[in-house]
Amino acid sequence: MSVLPLPMPGSTQPKTTIDDNTRLMNKLYYIVSVMLVLASCAGSKHDTTDNSPYRRKPIVEVTESQLRADSAMIDATTQMLLGNYEKGVELYQRLLRDSATYAPAHYELGRAYLAMGWLDSALTHTKQACRLNGDNVWYRLLLARVYERRQDGKNLIATWEGIVKSYPDVVEYYYDLSNAYLTTGNVPGAIEVLDRVERRYGVTEEVSVQKHKLWMAIEKPDKARKELERLADALPTETRYNAILAESYMGEKAYDKALPYYNRILAAHPDDENIHISLASCHMAMGNTAQAYSHLRQGVLNRNVDGAHRLRYLAEFMRDPRFFAAYSQACFRLADTVAAQCSDEDGHHFLYGPLLAAQERYAEAVTHFAAHLERDKSQYASWEALLVCEGKLEGATPRLIEDARTAAELFPLHLRPYLILAEAYLQQGDCEQARLYIGRGLMVSPTDATANELNLKIKQKCQED
């Protein structure tokens, strides 16, 4: 039977009318009576493993005193269900004065006192219920709850060990036992219990993940990784654990150990949008540039990945001198393909611009840097990239001056815009503007060699004029 948790003494209970209360009490009396009768009948059909907290001897052995105890139990439980907790406790206590060995009453009092926070009383009655009927799992489960509330780790573990021994097929009890060990700080003990679960049921995700966390908690990463390896072997199509292991080995530069896990992901999910890029990185780290390019190409052509990320992958790989020497032209063609698939909203312009500039396609690069700046003017690097490319174009001086002046106004502490402006005005013969901007540049960086060289050039040129 389920009894509502007891409130603390002195709390108020909801009120009902006399008629309502009478009707409700009659109904509850009938329900509780039926439940106890069914529990008694169940006791005549099942062995000591019956899980009812009210299991008793076969009905043919019921005596008059037992019938009186059952009736008193019904009265007490009915009061509890009505919310009359103090009255219910009083009736349980009265019952036990007449029938001290009536285990269900000890059990219910244990529950009541636990709910009220009276832990010593809860322990006394729960232990007595277990002594009277040690085979009843409900009594033992309540005892475990009491020990947990009392923070009695030693007895909590012993109680759960006993329950697991009696019910070895109930997996939840193993988890409770493992948690009991954790409450005492005994992590190896908690792991050993989970090992028992695996020996009985095989490798499962829940257990392996928990063991991984526990090994990491006591700073044993090698043992933690072993748990994930066993899990990955048991669930070869589950990408998460293979990916975790692969990244772990990549972090340790054990690339040959990372590669099989990446290949396992590829076999299970060949259309995964990230697996080819991961394999490309692994092969690049191992020095296999041909295989790196093969996987990079497949990853970059996967349109499930947005264009900006695909261009970023290309740029990252092309930073490697060996890879650039062998595959730069192929990567540039890939970049053109990806850029053609992008829209202005993809944010690809600033990534595509440098790839164009690297091919000396400055006019196209200027177009993309300018498109990027229309959307975001807040980054100096974007302005500098634009100015460098504009400086490479014939006949672009007016636009170069205009953009350099804007960049100098937005970012007055950067030197390059002042140098560009001073050089441009010097070439136009405007000494006044040339002196103005080189002066500002020297204020920003008075020891810069290029700025001082340009300053000397301006002085010489303007004195001659």
C-alpha cells in the first residue's frame, strides 16, 4: 500500500465536511481491507521472494489475534490516507503494544518517521521489520533509505550488498549499490559493482559511460579510455564514441591509433559531413598528403556544410608548405567551385578573398573584400586586406586613397593606412598631405623603419620641388 509522505508535526491538513469525511473513510476502509486480503492470499501462493510488504503466512493459519491486528492495521492506514498522520501513528503504536511482532506496522511506522525526519525512530522500527521478515525486499529497501538519510555509508553499503545478493537479476539494485559506494568516496568500489553488471548483462552504454566518468574522476584517463574503446567495439555504428576516441588520440598525436576510429565512422556513415575533413587532418598529420587531399576534396564538395566553413578548411590545409606545393592549384579550383555555390548571406567573401589574392587575382579579391565590408566594417584586418589588393591594381589610386582615409578614421592607431596615404599623395605631388599623413604615422609608430624611410623620401622630394 502507498502512504503519502507525512508532513512535519504541527502542519495543517485540508478540512472536509463530516459527511464527506465519513464517505471517504468508508471507501478507504474498504480499499485497504481488500488490499490486505489480497496480500494475505498472495502469501499463500508464493515463496519468500514475494515483493509485497504485507506478505504473511498462508490464510489457513490466520489466528484471531492476527485478524485483530489486520483490522487495526486497516484503521491506522486509513487514517494515514485521510491525512490524519498523528492519529495514524498513534494507531500503529497501539497496534504494536498489543502485537509487537506485527512486521507491517513496524514498516509503516518506519516510513512515517522517515518522512517526519525522526531518523532514530525510523531506524528502530525498520530494523525490527527486517528482523521479523528478512525476506521482504520492501523492508530492506526502506532500511537502505534510512541509512542513506543518516549518512551511514558502511551500513548503507552492507544493506545494498544484501539486497543485490538476494535479487541478482534486478539491475537497478546494482546501480543503487554503486551509488552507495560513491557516497563514501569509494570510487573503485563503485566501479567494481558496475563490472558485475557487465559480467552479467554485457557491455551497455549506460554502464560504460558511468565507468568512464568515474575513472576520469580519480584521474585515470587510460582506464577511462578503455571503457570507451570497449563501448565503441560493442556499438560500432554509434559515431559518438568512435569520434571521442579518435579526437583523444589526435590530441596525443597518436595518429595511427586515431585513424581506425575515423575509418569506422566513415564505414558506418559515409555521408557524414565532417568525417572526410577529420580524415584529411589525420592523414595530413601522418604525412599522407595524397590521401589528405582526397578526403579534403570530398569534404569540401559536401554541400551539407556551409560555404564559409568549406573555404576555411581549404585555407587551413593550404598553410602547409608541402601541401600547398602539391595541391594549391587543385585547391584554388575547389575554392572557385565552393564560392560559386555561396550567396552573400554565407559570409564567405572574407575567406575567398585571400585565396584569390594568393593567385594574384587582385581585382576579384577587391570585389569580395568590398562585399564583406558592406556587411561588416568593424574588423581592421578586412580593411588592410582590401588596401593591399587595391595597391596592386593599376589606376586604383583614387579609390585606394578614399578607402585608406576611411580606414585611418576608423582605426587611428594602425600604421598602414597612413603609409598608403602618404605614399599616394607624394606620388601626386601633394607634399602638404604627404607630410600630414606620414606625421600621423610616426606618431603611431615612431621607430618603424618603413615609416622613417618614407619620411626621409618625402623630405627629399618636397625640398627638391
